[in-house]
Amino acid sequence: MSKRWFKRKLYGWGWYPCSIEGWVITIVFGFLIGFSIANGQNIFFIILLIIGLFGVCYSKGESPRWSWGKR
């Protein structure tokens, strides 16, 4: 199995970056969202960015599930 880029959150549902690759993806995502908002991009582009980040997290991270503080 390849190295995971994102880990499942301890509480709730979602991921957080746990490797250099995960942090790079997260920072690039934040930059692109900020750039899109500053330049008045269409909301469709922002939705595509969010779907893309979700896809990367799903494919390179732990399987998502709701967590109440236990792994």
C-alpha cells in the first residue's frame, strides 16, 4: 500500500493532511480558492476545486467514517 497523504479526523467526518504531499495539495487548494474568489471566478470552478480535493483525499487518505474519538 502506498503512503497515505491524509488521515481520518479523530472527531467527526473528514481528513487532515499528514504528509508533505497532503500539505502541498491543501496549500495549493487554498491558494486556488483565494485566487478564484479574488478574480470573481464562476462558482462552478470553485465547486470543481472542492470536488477535486475531495477526490484526492478519498483516494490518498484513510477510508472516511464518522468518529467519536476512537480510531
